Amino acid sequence: METKPSGSKPESNSNAASQINILIELGIAYRSLSEFNQAIEFHQQALALSRKISDRNGEAASLNSLGLAYNSLGQYQQAIQFFHQSLDISREIGDHNDEAASLNNLGLTYNSLGQYQQAIQFFHQSLDISKEIGDRNCEASSLCNLGDAYNSLGQYQQAIQFFQQSLKIFREIGNLDFEANALVNLGIAYHFLGEYQQAIQIYQQSLKIKKEIGDRNGESNALGNLGLAYDSLGQYRQAIQFYQQQLEICREIDDRNGEANALNNLGIALQALGRRSESIEAFNASRKIFEELGLYHKIQDSGKSFAPLETVAKEPKRFQIKDEPEELPDWYKKSLPAPKPTPRKRPRRKNLFQKIFNWFHRIWTKLWGEARN
């Protein structure tokens, strides 16, 4: 669960500092709409302007925001570099809010890389600072992220304690977005404990909130977790429906990591139903994406599962399928990556984040016009 930087301080040149803050917020709005490359452009503009007027607060906030955008794209090493630069500046100028945010976001990135102990160290540092300065949002985020890391380590009861603490704070401060994230993570802990119906109820709560606030990435995660819960109950067809919905959203918002996870889980469910050729295709597509992202710890070590589809067709007895591979269904053909994908623009939805973007864009246009005059 990420923490936003506090932004530029107005004392350093009020008009330019305001422009920096608006550029950062525009980038955040685009990132919330999963338009990550557009978000990066605005954050880079904010960074350039911050350095031009020697606004160290704005520079740290811009670097942190760039790190979050690259983290969303799965470019974790690039994200780590930006977070470390932001952390160094925050400590140099004594900005504890941005220091806690950078530490928390570094933890997130290392958690994504599977380096959980390193992530826990960063989360604890962020938690200590946020408690000291009274930043309730960052405190709750750090607690939730600690729970996520302990979940990954298999320490589920410890994870549940952290999630419940974070959920309580998010509800107190009215942060719906992060409340939904905490619910998903709490559901995951119950899932790992084998309490699948409890997990499903919690995932549904999260999915409802994510749809209400227009968070497509969060909606995708909730759908994926619902698929996993039904998969664990042996209800594979229900699971496949959720994975299909997740896969569609991941491709729509260019979430490569999520796409690979959805494909992998889809392959497992298809395999359980005996649809071997389809499952192998999904596993191969998943593996390719994980390799491109450098997430080798997520790749299943099974040469048989990842055998090329043409090999399966030539050796049906080896793979225990029919003499002639069955025709892939239309829905599955559509879900597979095209050899030469054609970029397409997806329709924008008038959700909460779109309204935020429009509001900041009007202010930015007005300020920029005044600056030119």
C-alpha cells in the first residue's frame, strides 16, 4: 500500500511551487487512472521545475512520485533508484513525512521483488516515523504492508493482526481506497488459513469499494483473489470466470505483473478441468511475461507445464490429451496476446479519479496562463 509524498512547500517561490504541486497531483490522477506513462511525464516536469528553482521538497516529492509510477509499471529497479534519491533528500532537509513515505514505498518495491525481510525493515522504519509525527495514513499503510510481507512469509496470524490494526485506522480517517486494500490483504490471510468462505466475503467487500471509487487496478486484484478462493474450493469454472475478468482489466490498464499472475492462475484452473492444451498456452504466456519483468521467483519450475503447444500437438500421449488437440474456445483465443498487438485507446470512465484530474487540469491551465501573462 503506497504512501503519497507531501509535495512542494510554498515558501520557496509561491507560484512555481504551486505549479509543482499541481504537476505532481496531475501525475497522481493519471496514475490512478492507470495511465502510467502520462503520469511519468507530469512527474518529470515537476522534477525539472523543482530543480530549476532549487525546491528540495518538490524534488523529493517528484522523485517519490516517479518511483510509484515505475513501480506500477513493474520496473522495480528504476523505482528503487527514485525512492532512494527521494529518501536522501528528505533526510537532508528533515522532512519526516516524505522520509516515511519513501521508506514505505521502498518496502513495497522490495516486497514485489520477493525480498520480504528487506521489505519488513523498511516498513518498520516507516511505521516508527509515522507514529512519531502523527501521520495516521502512513501509519496504517505501513501496518498493512507489514501484514502483506508476513503473509508472504506464511506467518498468517501475525499478518491478520497488522491488517486489523490498519483497517481500523483507515475506517477512522475515512480512506475508502486503502480500506479496500486492507480488506483484500485480510482476505488473503484467511484464505491461506483455509477459511475460504470468510475470505470470499471479505474480497467481495473490497471489490464493491473498488468499483465504487473506480480503481481498476484494485478491482483486478479483488477479482483475482476471488478466483483463487473459488479455485481452492474446487469450483474451477467459477474461478475461471473471475480470472477472465481480471485478465481483461490487466491488459486494459497495462498491468503486466497482474496479467502474468492471471494467466498463471487461469492455467492452473484449466489444468484442473483437464483442458490441458489451453492450460499450457496460459502457462507459457505467463512465464514469458515474468521473464520480461525479471520476476524469476514467480516462474513455475516445470518444463512439462511450459512445453510449447506445438510439442503437445506432436506428442499427445506424453501429455495425455486427445490424438487431435481440441479447438481453443473463442473466449480463450481472445484472451491470448496477439503476435503483433495494435495499440488501442480505451474509453475513459467518468469516475472519481477522472473528476479529480479535470479539477486539477483546470487549475493548472489557469495558473500557467497567469504565469505567461
